[in-house]
Amino acid sequence: MIIEHIDAQLPGTVTDRHDFRGDQTIVIAKENLLAVVDLLHREGFQFLVDITAVDWPEREQRFDVVYHWLNLASQERLRVKVPVADGESVASLAGLFKTANWFEREVFDLFGIRFEGHPDLRRLLTWDDFQGHALRKDFPLDGGDVFCMEGCTAPYNNGERGGE
Amino acid sequence: MIVNMGPSHPTTHGTLRIVLELEGETITKATPEMGYLHRGVEKLGESLSYQQFIPLTDRLNYCSSIMNNVGYTTAVEKLLGIEIPKRAQQIRVLVSELARIADHLVCVGVNAVDIGAFTAFLYLFRQRETIYDLFEMAAGQRLHTSFTRIGGLYRDIPEGFVPLTERFLVECEASINEMENLLTHNPIWHDRTKGIGAISPEDAVNWGYTGPCLRAAGVPQDLRKAQPYLGYETYDFDIPVGTTGDVFDRYLVRTEEMRQSLRIIRQVLDRLEPGPVMVDDPKVALPPKEKVYTRMESLIHHFKLIMHGMEMPVGEVYSATEAANGELGFYIVSDGGKNPYRIRVRPPCLPIFSSFEEQVKGGLIADAVAVLGAMNIIAGELDR
């Protein structure tokens, strides 16, 4: 339903879409994010449920920034994915949705994706001096901390010491 | 003056640090800091099989572990596209509602203690112990239950569980009444909670509030009614809604929710029908041990499931359940492998906690304690 509205009002914006187990997903370019969000807001999707990301290191546009929206009136949900390359930034939604502030900080912390226009883009879960971004696929599972993990042969990663 | 509230302080409900900037006792700025309990649960999930992740969900909200188990396994079942047996659904509803009561008991009780009312806490905690006794009967553990499995439950509820639950329904109702007698019309309780942390419905939505905090602000959003799962649409219960969203309204909403949960549990006990508690699908469910020892097919299925895991479809799902704190969402991306490619936990208290500064600015330090308690922040869930 909402996807047809986006198609009608912002033609060519949706670059890919799929419907899996009842979850509707659209993929849009990062340049179109604010226009789509504005439309979604006007269409009643005023509840920004979540922002997260998925890392696909082998892809040219390495990250998918994933937004989950909910329409409180119709209870319709929509997932919007924005592919970005390493080093690229996405427009911040913190000015429109207060909840985006911490979610974006978390994505920045754990994936290293920057959000353009965010009022206070600091790490959220790790400390300021923390090296790397913990949810990237190439971040070692044992944290790669030479002081904490000296001699560690954690069975779940066959004792490999990534990051060294 | 700058005062550090936490990270290790009885009123911070786990390990949180809040830097309060004060003028006298009035808060001019509050900077919450979290991450002291961050264990990288989402990262760990990428290296574990779908079944192995279940015990990690226990550690998210340790006040209502079973609801996290239910939320996660429901998400994986959505990914698999399977439906669990009727009895398993009913028992999941039963234990989820027990966990909701336990969570609300802790939240209301500890909030009262933080504010200075100790006796109500004692009445309530007795009931929480009973709930943990019931969990111990069902799951074998009191706190970290790991009770659900993908496709159903670890095991059926034991004999004696139902009569004890029936007794609990009566005793818990009495305890809630006793607690209400102590608090609801208490002028000190009113002074400490009314008008504190009030939030408009628009702001609550904009901040991403869910659960009792959202409903206390006047938005009747409850996933059990709005997007029913586990057959919640067949149960008769009401959604309590507040008007101002302040600490007092959150208390009233939680108190009424406990009564509604008791109502749901009573209905579950009335309709509980015999049957299996695990799907009849050898590609998902582990075969019974005696069959593993006696039948070649079962042995092969057991081996395949343990060594290679389940055959997962390629795709992504977001599944949300109404946990005690609000919408607990699991976003799972599968690339068809044995392990999830990405597991995202959407904790209900993260968006709520992010509004902390706005809630307490201009108030007193004592109000910050009341607001934090009423938000029901669970550090394990917040930090993951």
C-alpha cells in the first residue's frame, strides 16, 4: 500500500523491493532518504521503531542502513534500506525523530557509519578511545585486545586472533 | 555542581552512569552514559547457531527472561515460516504473562523503594518469588530460564504446575491490592510521582516509547491487541491507558496490567489442552532421546541438527513482541547459513532512556530517581 504511494509520488526512488514473510522492504538511494522519510511521515508512518545496519564486506556499497517504521493507525510496517559505502555518510533523522539520535549514535559506534547533521555523533556503547567498530564483519570476535586476550584460544573462533 | 549518579548505585538499576549538573538541587543538565554492561550479544549471535542464541536472550532483560526467549524464538519461527502447536502457544502465553507480572512487580516495587516506600516492595517481592518457583518447576531455572526452543518449548509444564499457578492467581491479586492500599491514595506517593516526568502522546511517539510508558502517555498501543501473536486475539483483556504519562500514571498502568495478566493466565488455565509442545518436524525439532538411541533416522536427524544446524531460508525478518517494557524486536538476516548473518535486538528501554535528560531537566535530583525507576531501565537490555 505505502510502497505504491511512494512509487506514485516519488517515481524511480525505490530501486529494489521484496516481501518476505509479510515484511515489506524497499531499498532507496541515500540521496532520496529525506524525501522518502518526509512522505512516510505524511502518510502516517510517524513511529520510527529502529535504526540499525548490516555489513556486507564483499559489496561495493558495504553497508545497509536499515530503518523500521510503523504506522500506528493502520499498524502497517515498512523496512527501508539505504546502501552506503565505507566512508560515506547518511542524512541524520535526529531532527525529525528524537529517537533517531541514540539509534544513529549506536550505528556510528558499532559500524562506523557517519550521519550528516547529527547534533552529537559520539559513541554510545563503547568508550571514546575504542579502536574499530565492533559489529563490522572484519572485527575480531574476541575483540582483538592484546592485553585482555593474551594466550586466549577461544573455541568459537578456533583460536584465531583477528586484528593482529 | 556536578554529581555522578552511578555507574554503580542502587537507583541506577544495573550499571548506568548519569552525569547530573546541578544548581542547588535543580538539574540543569543530565548526560546519560551507557555501555557498562555491553557484552556484544549481537556480535556473538553471528557466531552461534540459531538454537545456541536462546540462552543469550535470557541475559537481556533478566527480570523477565522468558519473554526474551519467546520473542527471539518467535522471530526465528517467522523466518522459518512454521507455526508451533497450540499447547506450546498457550504455555508461552502463560509464562509470558507470569514474566510480565514479575517484571512489573520489580519495577513498581523498586521504584517505591527508590522513592522511600519500603513496605509495598516486601508485599510484591513475595509474589515474585512464587513466580520464580513456578519458572523453576517449568524450566529448571529461576532467572535464566531458556525455556523456549525453535518450534516450541524445551519441555511441557510438570504436574503440580497448574494448581500452584491457580493458588498464585489468588495470592497475587491480594498482594496487588495490599500494595495499592499502601500507595495509590498515599499523599507522599502522590507528591513524589504526580507531574514528574510527564510527557505528551506526540512526544512519547517521537521518542520511540513503547509499552507501559507509551500507554501511560495516552497511546493505546499494545502489540498483543494491535498485531496479535501466539493467539492473543482470542483472549479477553483490556489495555490500561493513562493521561499524563507521569510517574504516577506509569505506576497505575503497570498495576492494572498486572491484573489484566492475571486475567489472561486464568483464561489460559481454563483452555489448556493436551498435546505436543514441539513441532512435528525433524528438520527443526530434536528427536526424543529414546528415539535417538533406538532409531537410525532419529539419530541422523539429531546429528544433522547438532552438527549442521537447521536449513534456514535466505531472507530477513523483523518480529516484535510486547515484552514487559514495550516492543522487543528481533531483526534477523539469514544468508542461508547455520548461523544468523545478523541479529539485531531492538530493546524497548533504549529509546525510553534516550529521553531521560528531557524528562528530568528542571526537576530535582530526587525526581531523577523517580523517573529512572518508572522508565524501568534494564541495563542488560539497554547495553546488550
